[in-house]
Amino acid sequence: MSELAYEYIKVGDEASLARTITETHIVNFAGITGDMNPIHVDAEYAAHSMFKERIAHGMLVAGLISAVVGTQLPGPNSIYLGQDLKFVAPVMIGDTIRVVVTVTGKRDEKRIIKLRTAAYNQRGEMVVDGNAVVKKVGL
């Protein structure tokens, strides 16, 4: 993973990654965070919910956004200053989620980068929408 210098980051630049959400992801996330909400971890409970099955934690999906920000765009030496998120649709076990991060603005004097952040399922349906603000502290 090479670092992209601030000067080379342009409005309109985009990066993405895709992951298929598994049972293991949900169990590990629940264990790490302590979020044992039964909608995520209890199949019987979830079967009686509006979703009819277990769903992934919204913040698990948001973590994929963080992965793009920290490794691709803006990349290493980027520090989150803020993130707003709207959870638009549920993510089920087996869904393949594609996260897309797009540069929407820059503030050169403070090395601040504004980003549009979105996640889509394998059908192209948006599941998470948001915006982030990061500071590039490295190159």
C-alpha cells in the first residue's frame, strides 16, 4: 500500500472495495464491539423481525468505508475528522457490498479532504450513504 501525496488527490478521484458479508464477520464484529443485538446474532429472533432474517451491523458496513479511507483514498496518514451515515437498506449475510469513496472537495490550507461515501449491494442498491471529512497528515 503506497501513500498518495495530498497534492495528487483531485476532486472526482474514486476508490472502492468489495466484500461478501459472512457469518464470521458478524460474529467477530459482535464479539469485538459487544453489540449482541439479537437482530444480528439470533436467527430465531430475527425470523420474527421486519427483515425475516439476521442483518449485518450497520457499523460493520461503515467499517468498510474506513478501510478505503485508510488504505486507498486518501490512504495512509489520513485522519478521520467526521463521518455522517444513513443506513438506507439492510445488509444480509451473503450480500456482497461494494463501498465507493469519492473526493468532493479539498481545503488546501488545512489539508482537509471531503468525501462522498456510499455502499451498494450486489444488486446495485444503495445500503449506506454518507459524507466524510478527513485530514491528510502525511505526504
